[in-house]
Amino acid sequence: MNDTGHRGNRSLFFLCLIMTVVAASIGGVAIGILYDTAFRDQRQQLIHLVQSQARLVATVARLETSAPGDGDSIEDMVLRRVDEIARPDPGLWPRRSGHLLIVSARGDEIAVRLRQGGDATPPDLPATLADGRSDLGWAMRQALAGQSGTFVGRDARGVRVLAAYAPVAMLGWAVIGTVSLDEIRAPFLRAGTVIAGIAVIMIAFGAYLFYAISDPIISRLQEGEARYRELFDNMRSGAMVLEAARRGRHFILKDLNRAGERIDGLNRQDVIGRRIDEVMPAIAKQGLLPAIRRVWRRGQPENLPMHLGGEGRAGRWREQYIYHLPNGEVVALYDDITDQKRAEHVLRDSEARWRSIIEMQSIATMIVDKDNQIRFVNRAAEMLFGHASDKLVGAPFGFPVVEGDVAEIEIIRPNGGVVYAEMQSIPMRWRGEQQFLLFIRDISAHRRAEGDLRKLFQAIEQSPVSVVITDVEGRIEYVNPKFTEVTGYTYPEIVGKNPRVLKSGHTTAEEYTAMWQTIGSGNVWTGELLNRKKGGDLFWELASIAPVRDVHGKVTHYVAVKEEITERKATEERLRQVHKMQAIGELTGGIAHDFNNMLAIILGNLQLLEEDMAADPARRELIADAIWSAERGAELTSRLLAFARRQRLNPQITDINVVIREMTDLLRRTLGERIEIREVLSPAVGKTMIDRGQLENALLNLTVNARDAMPKGGVLTIATEAQVLGPADIPEGQPLKPGAYAVISVSDTGAGMPRDILDRIFEPFFTTKKFGKGSGLGLSMVYGFVNQSGGHITVDSVVGKGTTMKLYLRRSGASRDSRPDREPERAREGGGGERILVVEDDDRVRKTAVRVLEKAGYRVVEAANATEALQRVAEMPRIDLLFSDVVLDDGSSGPELAAEVYRRRPGVRILLTSGYAEDRMAGAEIEGLAVDLLSKPYRRDALARKIREVLDREPPAEPV
């Protein structure tokens, strides 16, 4: 141990010495390189400064020569000016030693004309210098001779300096600059001293650190060697260390532990240093020596079992493990395994008996090792997996095996069939290794039954109808998710309850009694029930309830399948309402047509009588009353058609702001004092093509709905604005087209509407009002009117804050309102002998129209149907106007007749009339021809004016 410590100290000393020399060398070289670089930089700076000063002196001299002063010589003025403006920047000089001299030749001597320097005072030189006074004299002579350059020498003080010189040729002067070499070297000398000190400190610290680290390591190595020796000697296995000799021909025993001495009966002191084949000749002959040689050459360890003496189970067994050490030695570890081998023979005999028992078992049995490789299968396992044992043994098992675990596995047979099995694993030792004994049972039938039940359960769970299972007493044992969704009851809330919790009181006791009698007798009951949800809402269900019997036919449960039909019932009700409205529409339309025909006869004849009774005021007054009553009947007919929603739109150029202002008083009276009406009307909204009357009805509908949403009062705001919508401004799904729109907003501060109501407010017959308080048609009529007018309606509502409805109406470019500022000129009513063909299937209506037109001065030809009218067209040499009813008895129509007449007589004017307001012919086209419509009943003067108006128009162009 002491020798080791002394060797370590000597090594540490030499290491420190080498590190010091290397560090000193590197530091010296580095400082030398840095000094050389600094010296070259200083020389360049000095040359640049001297040359710059020389050029500056020459420039000042030229300037002073061109503009001489009074009294002083040019040289004095140049020196004074240079001294004033051209002092070198002290920052460019070393702090103490940098100086600049301007000199000139004075005979054989040199005169110092100007001294400049850094922070220090320039050297105290005489006014003249002789050649040999210093090295500066030589430099000055060179500069005065026109040369420039640098040199290293001594100045007048004897100080070694770096000097640069340059001539001023114009004046015959020279500029000399100097810097002390000591000043240049000083920083590097100081840096070298500091670096040397730091290096010494670091080397000393490193030596100490090395010693502090290495000493414990050496101690631990010594301790480890002692532990190794103790471990080696106390191993249960025998161990020997061998060294190769004569290139591996022989192996010398270097070490042997106590177990090796005991196993082979050897003494360590006697065998160390001897050849292994001499020490253990019997073992060497069993292949030990060739195995040692292979390991020594290849470096790969080998395991070598061997049998020593005897036959069969007699004799001894040993097992050796040989491996190669990094230093070239070979280690052999060996054990006497005779007892183990004898136990293995006994185990194999037992295994043979055990195998015969396992083979006879009907359950699949396998043994799998820790690497999941199959080691044994019985005949039942071969049948289960569909493979012979030779294909299974040695193959990977394919399923994870966990000790003591019971798992289900899927086995895929060679024919593609799938077998579901249950596997139980039991840990065991077999053939000296840890193994798993597996018992595998086919559960395919069980799994199929479970799968069927699972599919059935999933089908019930995902069923779109409610499923309820109760016991025979009616207590609920199961409900599916659809039931909880429909009723609002959660599964825990409803299980154990009786279905009577859903009773609403609207189903009679007799109906329930009949239901229980049906299912109690083992039959299926089907019917409709009006039940109540958990939240109190009523809902309709179509239910089918059936008994469930066990294998003995006894009823154990009841199952109910129920479908919510609330929407279907509501739809049926809406359909009934639609059919009723359609029936009313058809009825009112038919009544209106016939009634309008009768009114046309009455009005036409009364007006003719009124004209004939001009000289009899009393009778004329009676006729006027009759005419008034007929006109009121016409208004009643119009209202019936409006109720049936068959009244045609009459779009006109309308100022929306004017309409709203004129409706304000009406709205205040209608909505009541608790509703504050505010108007925010934009002048830029412009005009739109709209049916003014329908717009007023729409606004009235919206404001009344807003009032109903504010039962305790509130603020109703009607606003208008102009918007131009581009493609990016129109939300997806809205039927708006890009363009200019007038927007009407109706906002209230009422209760607002939730999303489920918002989604349905425009559905026909949908209403949130109490039964009998609303028809559900108001907003649907508004929606239809706005869309029919080429616009759109949107709704924005927040519960508790209010609702805003916006009507988007296409703006019109016209500048005039639908109502003229003054009465238009009345068209003249008289005729000028024009030929008119009147087609009407009602004789009395036709004759009345003929009398009115003939009295107005027209030549009239009449026809009762389309066929007769076309005969008249063929017979008449000229026709100026066709006046026809829209609906004719022979199955044809007025528009069809008009099209045919126009085809035969191009240029003919056409006027149609009808008592059906839904015959929307005004503004329509027949083969490119505009057609007018005169609604029945019509006054005599209205007919005359309309005929005259149509005749006075420009002749229509040929249709394209």
C-alpha cells in the first residue's frame, strides 16, 4: 500500500511539472503573438497619423499662400494655424509617450518648428539638432529628403521608441511621430504576469483535486480486490483461473477457490502454476481442454456438461461454464450436478405417468414456457386448435398468459372457423424451468348465446320507440333510453314505480280496465294514450302491451312498446286545419265567382237605369242605394277571398317610411297605452315595389304579436334602414340575392323566445298562445307575403330580453310613391266605333256588358264560349279588343282563348275579367303579350274606362 502511495505522489509531481511547462510555453507564445499584432497595429496608426498631419500642414500652407496676412511670415502663420486646428486626438496616442514634431532644415542642423503630444508634455528638445544627437536625427534627414517610413530607435532622451516620418514638400519641412516601446509592451507584460499567476494557481488546485479524487479511487480498488478475493474463495461453485501458454497449446492454473479444492480433492498450493491437463487428466480428456482453447480464441463463453465414470444413472455429473476475461485469462466455473441429474430421471418417470393421465382428459391442456412457447399439448388441445401436436409444440402460443388468470380467447382454426374459449393458467415447474399449465374450455355456444342477448339488448337500447318491462304486478323493472328521453324520468327514478305515474287524467278508467283485461287474458293490447311527462307536458303514445311467459307458459312479465305520436297527432290536426281552410277557400271562391257574376249584372243594370233616370231624382236615389249595397256586397266578397288567402298582390312603388308614419296612430290605439312606440326611420331607406295593403297587414301582425309578448307593457321600436348586401353578407341558407334592400325592424322588450320555438314560429298553425287565442297563421302569412315579394324575414330573440324581426324588401329605383300627388286625368269613357268581342258563359252577365259597351259607343259582338268566339273571329273582318271571362263553361279558359285570338289577329288588345281573385293575370304575359284583368263585379264607368285605357295603348309588338 505504501509503495502504491509513493508511486502515486511521484506521478503527481511529474504531472504538475509537465503541466507548468506546457502552460508557460503556451502563455509565452500567445503573449508574443498578441504583442506582435499590437506592434503592427500601432505602427500603422502612427504612419497614418504622421501622413495625415503632413497633408494637413501642406493644405494650410497653400491656403495661407493664396491669402497672406499682415506682418507675419507665411511659415509662422502656417505653424500657428496648424497648432490651433490640427492637434492630434489624445485618444489615438498611448497615454504618456506619444509625440509629434514638425521640423525644418537650418543649414546642417535641424530646427524643431512645432511640438505636439498626448497627455504628457512633449520631450524637451533644443531648437536645433545635430546629426548624431539621436536616431531621430537620421529619421528627420530622411523625411527632409522627401522620404517617409518607420524605424525603431532611441529618441533624444535615449528612450527606445517606434517612430514614423513623412515630408511636407511644399515648405521643405518634415513631420515626425514617436511612441515609446515600453508603453506598447507594458500591457502584455502585465497580462503575462497575471496569466502566469493564474496558471500556477490552477495547476496547484488541479494537483490537489487530482490527489483528492484519485486517492479514494485507489483505496476503493484495493478494497474491491479484497472483496473479489473473499467472494472468489467463498463461492459455492468451483472456480479456476487459467493462463494460456505456448499460444494456447497448454493452459496454466493461476488460481483455484476453496469450492474447487473440495469438489476435486485438490490443494491450491500444490496445483497453482501447473498445467490443467496434469492437474485434472480425467476431466481434460472429457473435452474440457478443447473447450477452454475455443473460448480463449473466440472470446465466446461455453457451457459444458459432462458425465464422469459409470453408466446410466451411476457415476458423477458436473456442469462447467467457461468464459474469457479481458486480460486474456480464462475462467471456468463448475458444479457437481449428480443429485440434480438423478432427480431429473425421477421427474421424467413421473412426467411420463402424468402425460398419460393428461392425454386421456377431455379438456384441452397445454404447457407454455415463460417465453410464451408451447411445450406440450394433449389430444383435446389438438382437436380444439385444429393442428397436430408437432405443429403446435415449439410454436408461439399467441395469447398472453398471466399467472393465476382466467381469460377468454378467440382461436382461429385452419379452416377459418372461430372458437371462443376460456383459459385458466396455473404456474408450475417442469423440466427444471418455470412453466404455465393451461386448461382451455370451449365456450363458443355460451358466447353465441351471449352475443344474441347482447344484440337484442343493444337493439332495445337503441330502439327509436320506448320499451318498458314490468313484473306481473305492474312494477317497472326496465326502461330503455328512448323512454327516459320521451318522459323526462331518469332510469333510477322510474324503476320500481308503476306506469300509472304517467297518467294525465285524460284516459278514462274504462279504457284502462279494458287494457288490463286484454293483457290479463294473455292477449296483446294496442291503443293510444294521452300521458303526462315528468315536467308536466302532455304527450300522445301509441302503445302495444304483451305478456311474457316462461318455459312453462306462466306469465312472468309484461312488455310494452310505445311510440310517441304527439307530432303525428299535431300534424294530423294541422292537416285537418289545412283541409278545412282549403275547403273554405274553394267554397268562398265558388261563391265569390257566382256572387260576383250576379253583382256584375246588378251593378251594370243599376248604373244603366241610373243614367236613364236622370230626370227622376226620387228613383235615381233608390237606384243609388241599391248600387251602394251591391258595392258593399263586392267588398264582402273580397274579404271572403282574403280570408281564404286567395287575394292577389298589387305591388306598387311605396315609401315605407310614409306607410309607418301613417300607421302610428292606428297602432297606438290598437296596442294600448302600456306600449310605448318608438320610430327610428332612416331617410336613406328609399322606396320599394310592394303591396301597400299587405305590408300594412304584415306590420299590424308583427306589432300585435310584440304587444302580446309584453303583457305588462314595454317598448316597441319600429326602425328602417337601407342595406346593400353582397354575396359575403348573406348568411348561408337564406334565400336572399345580392342587391339593395330596405330593412324594417320591429323590436320589443318582451319575454323573448327559446330556440325550440324560434325554429317553428313560421310554421302554419304553430302558436304559443293559449287555445283559442291565436290561429297560428299570422306569422306564416307575413312570411309568405315577404317571400312572395322577393324579400326575406329574420328573427333574433333572447329569452328575457325581447325579440327583433327584420323584413328585407328589395328597393326600387323609382322616385314616386304609389299614391300620386294629385288625381290622375280620367281616361275618356266613350267609344269611337271600335269592334269588341265579348266572351262570357253567363248570358245575363254577357248581355249586361254588351249593353254597357254599346251605350258607350262601341260595336260589340258576343260569344258564349271559346268555340263560338273563334267562329266570330273568323267571320269578323276586324277586331280591336277581346273582352273575355277567365273561366268558360266549355272547359277552356280566357288566357288560352286570348293566346289563340292573338295568334290569328296580331295586334288585338286583350282584357280579361273574373270573379276569382286568385286568377293572377294582371301583369302576366301570354306569348309575350301583357294582359290586363278587370275583377268582377265592376261598375259601368270602371268597365268603360278600362276598355278605353287598353284601346288607347300603343299596339303590342309581335311576340317573339
